Amino acid sequence: MSAVRSHGQNHLLGNLPAVDFGRVAEHLELVTLPLGEILYEPGGQLQYAYFPTTCIVSLHYVLESGATAESAGVGNEGVVGIALFMGGETTSSSAVVQTGGHAYRMANRLLKQEFNRAGSMHYLLLRYTQALITQVCQTVVCNRHHSVEQQLCRWLLLMLDRAPSRELIMTQVLVANMLGVRREGITEAAGNLQRAGLIRYRRGHIAVLERPGLETRACECYAVVKQELIRLQSDLP
């Protein structure tokens, strides 16, 4: 698939001026990322940055006990691998494909070369990093102060913003791991949402039936993350 024809599927790439995108297009490789693929692990050297189009990637931490929790998700709004242009080269988190699909891949050296031009790509990557930091901070606050049902609504809404359809391939165990809560809590929360007619759950699949209802039940964290992303992507020079 030609990057020139389809780069708009990734909003960060889509915001590049034509002349800048034309320069990086030849360095973008469209790859298929299956569910569960690990893009990087803690302490590992990052070889590529990924610009998702239809896949969703989870950034999460794994404790010595084996417990996990998601700090942020990345979909078609951004890029996976900010450590490359922030100077870190490695990271203490993992990046795992949460929803299979496609992404554009760019080699470490080429991304840093484009970032160091201090042009449009530099500006967009920094703006996206600010939005990602907002998401991480809001996730921490949400997980500490809001109910499991509110957290689930926030998480589902953020997934919907990135997913190509209203049906998500997702088990309750996976959702519980992402939110860092017990499976029983997700079972109860999902049951409440299903009885309210907001979602339909069957083994491994969650279909959202009424998005406005989810937004009503979600805490303010979803709106904070979404509005900050919109602000940072719309207020461009």
C-alpha cells in the first residue's frame, strides 16, 4: 500500500505538510501487527517507531509479581516509541499490540534524523508527547480515585476513538490486566453496563451499543484526555 495514499489514517502523519510527508514517505514501511505482538520490552533497545493506522498498542508495566497495568494506549492518533526522539533509546515499560491491525514503521536512525531537522515532524512529535503525558497522568488519577465501572467506561471510550468498529475483541481478563483490577470487578462492571443496554458482551467480544450512555457514566478523565489531544492536534502553526 502506498504511504502517500493512506498516511491520513494516522493523524500525526496526516498533519504533516505535503512537502514534509513527501520526504519521509519513502522511509515508512506498512507492517501488520497481530494481537499480542511485543514491540518492545523494558530495557530493550528500540529499533523502530510505529505510527498505528488500524492497530492499538498498549503501554504497560509488569511488576515482579507478574501483575500488570496499562499506563496509556496508542492508536491512530500518535506514535509508539517516543524514547527514540526524547534521547532515552530504551524505556522501562512494555509495548504490546492490544488490537491487531496495521502501522507504519520507521527505523530509529531515520526518525531521529527527521526530528533533528527541527521542522514540522519535530513540532508534531513534541505536541503528541505532551498529549501522551496527559493520558498517563490522568490514568494514574483515574485508577486511584474512580470506580471500576468509571474506569471501564473511560477505557472503552478511548478504545472506540481508535478502533475501526464498535466491536472490540477483548476478554475480561485482558481488560482487568489493563486496568490493574480484579477480574471479578470487570465482570460486575460489564454486567451493569450490559443490563443498562450500553454494551453487549460475549466471550472475547465487547460491542458498544450506546456510546452517549458510556460517556454519561464515565468520569471526567476521558474528556480531559480527549480534549487535550484535540487541542494539541488542532492548534498547529
